[in-house]
Amino acid sequence: MSKRTGLFSVKGILAAVGILFSTLVTAQGQASKQVVDKIIGVVGDRIILNSDVQNELNDAPRRGETLPPNANCIIMEQIMLSKILALQAERDSIPLTDEEVEAQLDMKIRYYIQQFGSQAELESVAGKTVYQLKDDQRPLIKEQMLAERMKNKVVSGVHITPTEVKTFFEKVPADSLPFLESELEVGQISILPSASKDVDDYIYNEMVNYKKQIESGSTTFDALAKRVSEDPGSRERGGLYEINRSDKSTWDPVFLSTAFRLKAGEISLPVKSNRFGFFLIQQISRRGDNAKIKMILRIPPVTENELKEARLKLDSVHAEIEAKKISFKDAAYKYSDDENVKNYGPYVLNRDGSTYVNIDALDKDMVNTIKDMKVGDLSRPVNFTNDQGKKGVRLVYLKSRSEPHRLNLNDDYAKIADMALGQKKNQELDKWLQKKIPTFYILVDKDAAGGCPSLLKYQTTENRGF
């Protein structure tokens, strides 16, 4: 299992394989994938396809990752390991709720929307809607989350001492130490004020008028959506979406209940969502828990009065934090309107879940806010616009900022300790696998096994391949 204990050359691959989500984004829309797929591995009742490995190999360079010569073996081994862990998690009845899976899917979707620039561009590249992407990836995300929880259970008793950290670092050849770009830890406490009742009423009445225009035949739903909808992900498609009744983390319950209550061709009255704005919904068709709909989104604009009230509230929060009456983290949980805080905390996250991010992971408003801040500074309340186009106010906290440098114990002790702990956990995981592998039915394709000797240790059948 030596490949899993490497330090730097395979780090990007291991992070990427953690959830093979980006594979879907590029592979779905690529006409180049014309070879007949084949099964190259079986773990229990789960199969591994050649495309699972090849798509990840093709996608890694797009993420800026340099692949080692045996990258296909590393990826294959990680996929097999993930399936073994997930199956054992099911044997052990490790809990995982549908809501947790949906939250993880949402986080991945938001990350890729940010990477591609818009939901429309993501869907164009993938050749599927966001909801089809979610449906395709839901089983894989669930498997990966179960695998991670099983792994955490196996290694929960593993700890590291300062002496072990120092010994670990001293064994790394000097020419293998990576050069680290500047990284930051940035948190936020945000308030998204609601528009006034007068503005809400105005938008509602406008949307009632849209409904009348469509039903009278003076215009079409498509034409109105393209002209007035404030949802960039569907505007150019005339508001078209495919939705699932269980997708409550993406849509408000009132939106879903309205959409599934409609008959084919029927248009709803305006529906208010505190998270987004007002929706006008038309059902196109429905099959069970899936429906095809069109929608128009209008976001009631907040005025300077609402933003001023939000700033005053955050001024008080700022004073509490500065007076050390409450920590930044606790204040975020108490006051922030950001729905991700409850699940992921108040800090901007890297794709692997780390709070250390490059500056290009931050939105433009935040980059402008922190440019003159020092480590430990908490900004005064500043205006911003979120991914859904809603205006708000936030406090920004710069927890740390590193200068570009070679990895060293003085500046990077926490990172090195994590690496040392990771290696020790992998060793513990190896011991666990040696006991567990014989309890699973595992078969590896003879061609894959021939090119990757490290896979042979997983084989539990008499036939060496198929």
C-alpha cells in the first residue's frame, strides 16, 4: 500500500479521487469518448469501469495536476479502496442521511459553477442540467461519504506527537520539499437583508401581470424568461429546468410543493422564496418524483435603507468580537445568514475541504476587502453580492496569510503535522485492510492487474483476472 503513503507526488490525485465529481463535468460532453467501456474490477456487488479511471486521468491536467507514470494504478487502487470502505460502512450501519448527501452535492455543484463562470456554462460543457448531474453523481457521492466515515472510524484512535512530526519531516529529501504559494484563511459573517414590503408587493404584482400576459397569448413563457428572469442558469433556455422532489437543499420546499402540485401546462401564482426571490412556475411534464418545469425568477432589490440596517447590526457584532465577548466562529454561527456555515463553518473552503485557499478562490468583493488587511484583522461591515445575485453586508476576518516559501517546520508545522498524521493513519488503514480484504469478493481485470502489480494484493478470487 505504499502509494497511499507518498507525500507530495500523489497528493493531488488522492484529493481528486476523494470525490470523482469533475470527471462527470468534462466526460459527459466529450465526443472523444468513443471506445467501448469495459469492467476492470469488481468489489462485492459494485463494478469499476475503465472509463472511471480514464476520465480521471484525462481530467487531472485540466485541474493543473502533474500525473506520475503510474497514475492509473493509483487511481484504480483508490477507487477499490473507496468501495471496500463503503461496503464495510454499510455492514457496520454507519449513519448517513440523504440531507447530508444533498448538501455535499450542492457544495460540489457550487464549486464547479464558480470554476466555469456560470451554471449555464457548466451545463453546456457537461451536456446535462445541474439536476441530471446530481442524479448521476448521487450514488457516487454517497459511496465516497460512506467510505470517508468508515476510514475515520478505523483511524479515530491514531494520534501524532511533536517528536514524530520532526522525525517525519527530517526523512523527506530536501529536493522533494514543495514550494508553497501564498495561502489565506478567510472567514465571513454575512447578512442578506430582505427587501421592503412595498418592493415585494411591486415585484409580486409584476409577476401576476406576467402570468396574465402568457395566459392571454400576448407573449410566451420562454420569451418572458429570456427578457426578465434574473436566473442566469436558465434564462437563455427560457427558464427550463428538470427537478426532483427530493432536491430540498437546492429548492425551497414551497417551490417544490408548488411545482409538483401544478398540472401540465399550468402556471402558478408568484411564489416567494426567502433564499432567492419570487418565482413564476410552469409545469411542462411530470413523471413520478421528476418534473420538467419552466420558471422566471425576480429578486426584489434591497435599498440602501435595508443595507444600512444590516451594517448597523454587523457593527454591533463587530464590537462584540473586538471586545472578546464572543469568538468570530461563534458569532458566525449565531448571526450569519450563510446557509453553509452550519455544515462547513464560516471559512472559505478549498475543494478538498481545507480552509487554506489561494486568492483566486475568493470573490472579487472579498479580494478588494482583504487587500489592505493584516492577519488577525476583522473588517468593518462591507457590501457584497452573493452567487445568487442578492445584495448583502458582511464582516471579513483574515485569520492567516502565508508568503510564498519552501515547506519548513517553523512556518508550516501544522501542515507537516497533518502529513505525518496522514501517513500514520494510512499505516493503520493498511493493517485494517489486510484483515478485511479476505472478507470481500474482489476481482481485478488481468490486464489491469498485469500493469499494476500493487492491485494483486486485493484479489480474493482464485482466477487472477477475467
